[in-house]
Amino acid sequence: MVCCSMALQRVVCLALVLCHGVSSSPLDAATAGPAAAAVQNAAPRKLKGRFLHITDLHPDSFYKPHSSTDEKNACHRGTGSAGYYGSEVSDCDSPHTLVNATFDWIAKNIRDEIDFVVWTGDSARHDSDEKIPRNQDQVLNSNRYVASKFLDLFADVTASTGMAVPVIPTFGNNDILPHNILLPGPNRWLQYYTDIWRRFIPEEQRHSFEFGGWFYVEVIPNHLAVFSLNSLYFFDRNAGVDGCANPVEPGYKQFEWLRVQLQFMRERGMKAILMGHVPPARTESKQLWDEACWQKYTIWLQQYRDVIVSGLFGHMNIDHFLLQDTKDIDLSLLSDAPEHKVSTREYMQDELSVESATDYLHELRQRWSKLEPPMNISPGKSGKVGEDKKSRKKKGRKPKKNKDPWGERYSLSLVGPSIVPTYFPTLRVFEYNITGLENAALWRDSLGRVDMMVQDDAQRHLDLRDGVWEDSRPVAESAKKKQPKHKKPKDKNPKKKPTKPKDPNFKMPEPPSKSSPPGPAYSAQPLTLVGYTQYFANLTFINNLTFEDTSSSAPALEAESEEFSILESFADWLLRWRQGKQGNKKPRSPNKPHPREFQFEVEYSTFDDKIYKLGDLTVNSFVQLAYRMGQQTRGKKSAAKFTDLIEVNGTEYHDEEVMELEDEMENDGDSDEDSDDESEEEEEDDDFDAEKESDDKKPKKGKGGKGDKGKKKKGKKKKKAKKINKTWLHFLDHAFVETLEKKELKKFAKKW
């Protein structure tokens, strides 16, 4: 009798959970995979203080191992070097074997050690094969496939939400058709993804998602929320919308929604992580976001700096970070007036793999080179943060105080590398501070328990039906406003930036209270990001391919390899289709792949990286890192200054930060390439020697190299040894996920 009663209770409970809708319903026992069965018998979960960031999977159901990696075949046909788990450093997409192996590895190694998953989009293949053009069913089925992998991985029939941890998705520019173009909602694509992500989107927020594609999840109820932003409405290449200045645009409405929700988080004492696909990348000449959207995002980050923990993005495939400076805010650019809509920056290409990486990364470093030396690089004798080290040397003067000791002038966005093997497949596990939250309520048990103490649902959610959402604008690229190729000439008499926007519809978000302490992005506290560990899969080793050495193809391959190794034209190399490290070599056993066991291994960890030396992931830590990388581009003064012993957060830095290239680099058979870098210096020396020789009419002995150069006389320019910033070199190595050989990497860095 008791057994029957207990069984009946289980059936009733399961039925009640299912009737709440698919967002919170558990997986059906018949469809749940082995991961779900394992979770049922697991011990009760507690917060671990970790979460997973995974991005740009790009699964390709047409991928064939040992197919050709050239542009006309795209790893779909022919015979070539396409590996069983993917073709590294190529423009081919991910085989399902790579995606499946990735989820299997997560299940075995980190599934039970994380609290939530940030999934930043692009879960469909690129439209790169003219013989197999993408269609709607392929794009949607690809996303259903990836969503089902997450559902199976984290399924938990014992949880009220049906999953052990929340997964927060967002749109990628390749998750729609045509790619990059998403019209204002409601539209069919938003309806499709409302269904595909029904278990990930909280039921009470589906109406927001259906009208704009944005939502948030309280991953730690009443403590931390993750906001999924629809960055396609900010994306400068989306010809279906027009930025964030006009109240009719979905980008404008998204920021209004975000303003209301972040204020709601502040009033509840909660913190927020912002996530999206396309990052707010912006340099002196290029940008990914519409300018008005970038301006608003920077304002929102500043005004809600007591709430926002960080921003996480994907899309660009390379590992790097972005610093946004509030001094770049110009409120006049928030107006919808035609004169304010002309951008001085060009838009970037779709992804970094098809545009000039040299220009982009060089401009980032140029900007970092202009950063002021962090004044709080070390505590003063009094132990107070913000005391300038220089001021302590000046006797009789009071220590100079830093007006911004926490770096609140800046905000931070972290851009994660991809699973698709543009370089090596990569994922990242963040750790965050859970002091005092060890026994907090979990999302898995939070059904119906969200605190609604501040505003009712009608007040918290904007009525997105207001305004004109039907749109008759053409979708063609030609409809998008054209960006000028060159900057406007600078005004000789620049006016001060306005303190108030001209747009009467604009609502400035409320700033933090004057008594509020720095937020979790600026000072160590609960929910601050403390570090991450980055994992990568070395496909060159795992695929275990051996190739035939055919004499007919060897010269061409050798020439291409040489071109890549010397990086004479890295931008051209990126702009053309990339065939991968092995080119289009043919495997010796084309029908019998023999890969090694698939696994991810640690690429690096911010906790023990001896060059990055990041104490945590606060903004000031990255400002200091950017400042260190920016050196050696500002001339002799800063270089000499930088080689002095300094102290940052209690850690001493010596002149090893500026590393002289090894002698072998000067004599390894690449003197011709080196001479290009130093042509101007050598020409000046040659001219100087020619004048001296004409006067003396006698060749001098010495180390001139040609016999006509003698010992350098007084006043002659000395040829200085090339130097390279060690931290910058380390950054580049990780930016390309260690796919560049050491020699290639140094040459790449040396050109900058």
C-alpha cells in the first residue's frame, strides 16, 4: 500500500512539472541519454564557483574525413588532409565527430563541476560551399542537434527544472538565413528559436524573446543573472535594422529593456553577466557594432558598474579582450539625425578568420600603448591603494592620490576562442567567488521561487508591442548605410562633447549610489571572476594523419608553407581560403582513419600563468596587462621606463618583460626577411657610409659585411638589436591558440 502511494506521488509530481511547459520540464525517460541516468544517482549539487563558456561550434553534417580542404571542396568532397576530428587552421567547419567528442569530454571531466553554461552562438555551418548552399532546414536542424546535446548532457529528472544546470544560448550571425540579416521581431526566426530553446528560456520571459530575441536567467536565484543579448541587432552588418538611435529600432528597444532589467537587479541586490555573440570590437578604423549601439553599451556598462560582473562574447575565433573607455562616449552620436549617423570607421568582415588580423590586433595594441601607467601599481608605505609610486620618491610632498583607483573609467569584454578549428578547438572554464553563497539555492530547484519583491511583471517587462515592428525595408546589403573608407579630417577647433543627448527619447540610466562600493568587475567580492582555465584539442596530434610525399604537389605545398612561415603577407593569407596546416596533401590510408583518443588539455590558466600574472579578472588587472603589452610602441622613453622594476598587486616585474630576440633569430636563414623590417635603418647607414667612403677613399676593415663598411665613427647611427615585448608575444601565441610555430610567431610579433 505504501509502495503504491509513493509511486502515485512520483507520477503526480512528474505530471505537474510537465504541465509547466517545456522550459522547465524534465527530459522524458525514454529520450534521456546516459548522462541523465548518471545524474539521477548523483549526490545533491552545491555551487562549485565555476561555469563553462563555449562558442562557435559550427557543426557540418556534410564534412567527410580525408576529403579535400581546398575552397572548391570545403572538406565535403575529393581526397585530402581533412582529419577525422576536423581540419585545424582551415576554413572547414566542424565534423559531428568533433562536436560529439567535445560533449563526451565535458561529460567525463567538467559536467559535475560547473554551475551554468554560457553558449554564445553560431551552431550552424558557414555558407561556404556553392554546391551545397545552406537552407532553412539545415540551419534549424543543426541548432536542434546542438541543443539536444546540451539537454542530454545536463538532463536531471530529479530537478524541478528538468536540468542539472542552466544553459544560456544566444544567436550567432550564422544561425539565421541569410546570415547576418535578422529583421525586427516578431518574425519566423524568433518563433523557431522560441521552440528550439524552450527548455533554456524562462517561461515568464518568452514574450520578450519572441519580440526581440533577448532574455535572462537567474543562474543563482536572487544573486546572479546571465543576460542573453541579441547582438545581431547591434551588428553593423545586419542590413535588416538600423542601429540603436531610433526608438522604432529593435536595438533601441533592447537597450530600454536592458536598462529596466539592470535597475531591477540593482534594487534586488543582484549582479549580472552580459553575454552575446558579436563582441563590441572597435579600433581607430574598424568596428563590429553600429556606433550608437556601442555608445549606449558603454554608457550602460558605466552606469551599472555596481551590477555588471563582465561581458562574454564569441564570433571572432581568437582569444583576446576589449577595454572600453568612457572617455570615448559622445552623446551627440545617440541622435537619429542624419549628420550623426555617418561613421568614421569601416565595418569588419564577418569573422576574424577572413579579415586582416594584423590590422585589428595592431590597432588594439596601439590603443593600449596610449594607456596611462596604472597609478595603483603598488600600495604606498601607508598601504593605501591608489598612492603613486613616483610620488613617494619626492620628499616633502604629500602622496598623489589616484582619482580612479579601481579603474572604473574602463569596462571589460572577454572574447573566447571557438570550437570550430579555425585554429585549435577551444573551450574555457571560469571560476568566480562564491564566498557566502556556498549554500545558496540552486537554479535546478528554483521553479516558481524567483523573488518578485520590487515590481510586478507588467512593470519589469517593456511592452514590446508598442511602436512599429512591421518592417518593409529591403534586406539587400545595398540597403545598409555605406561606411566611408577613410576617417573625416579632424576639426582644428573641436567642440566639447555634449553632456546631454539631443534625442528627447533617450533615458540616461541611473548611476550607482555615491555610497556604493566598487562593483564585482572592479574589486574582489562575491561573484567576481577570479580566473579561468582554457582547454584546447591538438588536432594535429589527435587526427594522427600520415601523408604521401608526392613530387608533383611538393613544390606548390613547399611554396605555400614558406609563404605562411615567413608571414610576408599575413592579411592576404587570411583573406584567401585556408587549406589548413597540411595544405591539400593526401593521406596514405584515405579510407581508414586511425585517430588517437580525443581529449582536451590545458592550454593555459590565469591562476598560474607566469607572464600574464593576473591576480583576478577585474578590470584593473586587464588595464595593467594591456599597459604592459602596449609598451615598446611609444618610443625610447616608455621602453626605458618599462624596464625598471615595478610592482603590480604585490608582484614584481623586471626588464624581462621586454625580451631581446635571440641571436639565432638573426642567423637562421631569414636575413632577407629581416632586412625588409630594417630597410630604412640600413639605407640610412649605407648613405652615411657612402659619404665617409667618398671622403676617405679607403675601404675600412671591420664587420661591415660588404668590405666597404668600416668601424663606425663617432656620430654614425648604430644598428640596434630588435626587441620584442615578451607579454605581447605570449598574448599572440594564445590569440591563435598555439597554432603558430615559435619562429613564425616571433616574426609575426616582430613586424609590429
